[in-house]
Amino acid sequence: MLRFLAHLRNAAVQALAHDVFNTAKAAAYSGMLMMFPALLVLTTLLAQVPQGTTLVGTVRAAFEQMLPADSMDLLQSYVLSRRFHSSQLILSAGALSVFAGLGVMLSLMEGFRRAYRLPLEDWSFWGRRARALLLVPIALVPLSLATLVVVFGHQIEAWMIENGTHELRHIVLVLWRAVRWSIALVTGVAVLSALYHFGTRRTEHWLWVAPGAVTGTVVWFPATLAFGWYVTRIADYSMFYGSFGAGIATLIWLYISAVSVLLGAELNGSLFRERQAGNSTSGQTLSDSSSQR
């Protein structure tokens, strides 16, 4: 445990040396560009299916549980209260969201490269972008499935509340909520593990990237809750930024998320260097033993 805490401290120090906070700003900016076109495409497609209005409202309820409270007002006015039917607009929004998602992955991959102290020319120009483009669905598909679990899990929970009359009703509700959010947290760990595994040229075993994935998720979850509480109870961004306040709150939330991901990568980088040093020491010991013989 003490060694792990030492690695956490080293990761925090290295995060400053590797300019994690500026890298997180770049990822958050691209994430902001990606979010609104992606939601536009999602809500438009949902509105075309039967009971589309109900599904759009359900998606909105899911985002209310993750995003800062004021952000939902901005999303409601910008995306969720509108209906877009132009196929050209949908294609343009989809292309923009993919392009912005590519920017998010490139920024995170640069942070991973610094965390592992890999050379800048480790990947070619096009090779880096091809890998970043592949990481977009690798990250978004599991997160989308986890969102569906959270969304429809809320509907199941509402059904339980309405129809549950037995004495174990409260226990069942608590267990169901624990299952829902456990799935969301496990998915977060799995997505971060995939990003760390495929996002660096130094491909590592899944178990070796797990500490950073768990740490990044553990940092992100309470930080998101704390920021949501701060925005709801204390801060009023509209006093300073006016109508842009909700967008600023969303941008800060994306920034916190990016910092959490990069801190997990820094921890993995610290553990990676310790393994490399251990392997070098073992190799040197074997070499000395052979020479003495």
C-alpha cells in the first residue's frame, strides 16, 4: 500500500512536469466541440422512431445525472428541444463530432506518450491519427451501452417504485441502484483500460494498465459529484459569463474528466518505469553471474 501511495505521489509530480493540465484543456475543448453535434445526431435519430419524444426525454434524464445541472439547460435549448430532419445537416454534424472526437483522442494520446516518456516520433503522422480514429468507437460504444443501462435502468427503478408493495421493496431498490452504478463504473474502468492499452505505442498487458484505469475512474467519480454540488449550491457562472455560463460549466466538467484520465496514465507510466528498472536490474545481475562463471 505504501508503495502504491508513493507511485500516486510520483504520478502527481510527473503530471506537473508533463503539462497534464494544458493537455487536458486541449482534450476538453475538442470534447466540447464533439458533444453538441453528437447529441444533435442522437436525439434526431431517436425522434424518428416510435415514442421518440419519450426516448429523447429519457436521454435527457440520463445526462442530468452526469453533467452539471446548468449544462442541461443549454442542451435543452440547443439540441433536445429541437427536431432536425435534414440528412445533410445530420451528416455534417456526424462528421464534425467524429473530427472533434479525433482531436480528443490525439490530445489524450499525447498525454499518454508523455506519461510513458516515449519519443515523439514513436508513431508516424498518419499512423497516430489512424490509431486515434479507431479509439473513438472503442471508447464511445461501451460508454453508449453503459448509458443505455443507466437510462433504462431508471425506468425499471420507476416501475419497481410504482409496483413494489412487499417489505423488501427498499432493499431491492438499493441493490438495483448499486447494480446500475456498478455497471457504469466497471464500464468506465474498461474504457480507460482500452485507451491506455491501445493509446500508446508501448502496448502493455491489461493487468498492467488496470491500476491507472481504476485510479482514473475513482478520481473522476467523486470529482464529478463535487463539481456538480459546487455548481448547484455555490457557483453561479451566469453572473460572470451570462448566457455562456452553462457552456463554461460543461467545459470545466470535460476538463476534470480529461485530467482524471491523464492522471491514471501518469500512474501507469510510473509503474511502467519501475518494471523497466526491475527488468534492467535482473538482466544486469544475470549478466554479472554469467561473467563470473
